[in-house]
Amino acid sequence: MTAATESMDRYVFDNEHDFLRKLEELVASGVTWREIEILAPHPVHKAEEILGLKPSGVRFFALVGALVGAATGYLFSGFTALGWPLVVGNKPTISIPPFTIIAFELMVLFGSLSAFLGFILMARMPDVITVVSSEESFTDSFEIRVNKGARS
């Protein structure tokens, strides 16, 4: 749907207090968060609370990736030690403390890569339609756009 076929209400404010008050009024009148687009010169965390947005699911991706990375580090090190045993001073072939370094490094690697992948998936990127158009100018004002024809 193009901007020409959608009806859109715009509210522009010079200060954050009036902006948040109007946002509360819109949400109280039944406008959903999917119909509201906010443009602000800086992040407004109170607006997220007013809209009732839930925390991102990216941290789940990071947790799963970190756990898989740690398990992979211990398993690779253990199977390598079993495949090429190096018995020194009657010490056990599989020992957890030296494998912890490899597990930690793979935990960080897998966790960061999966968090990045989760960010890409949760943000639905790449989405060329949402790229800022050249007609918009950035100012120090707060703006609320209510799309009447937004998908729910």
C-alpha cells in the first residue's frame, strides 16, 4: 500500500512532554502500536512503555547460540583428546579446566553470530520499503504518524 492510498494523521511537537501526552491519548483512544510511527531526535523509552512493546527476542538467539557454542567447545576438545591422547604424568585424558578456554571462545563466537542473525531476522531485514525516503528531513522535533490503513 502506498502513502497516497493510506490516510495518515501527523502530530508534530517541540517538546517531549507534549509528545508523550498525545501518545498516551492515542493509545487510550484505541490506536494500536502497529498503526503508530514515531520520529524523534533521540530514543524515548517512555514511548515504548506507553505503546506496551515487549522486549526483543534477540536475547533468546544469543542465549541459544552461546549454549551451543560452549557445548561445541567442550565436545570438540573432548573428541580431539580421545582421538589423539596425550597422557602426561598420569593425568586424565579428558579434563574440564583446559577445555574451558576453547568452550568460552566458541561460546562468545556462536553467541555473537547468532545474536546478529537474530537481529536480522527479528528486524525483518533487508526491507527496502522502510528505508528513509529523500523527502524526509531530520529535525529536533517529535512526530507521531498514525496510519489509518496499517495492517494489524
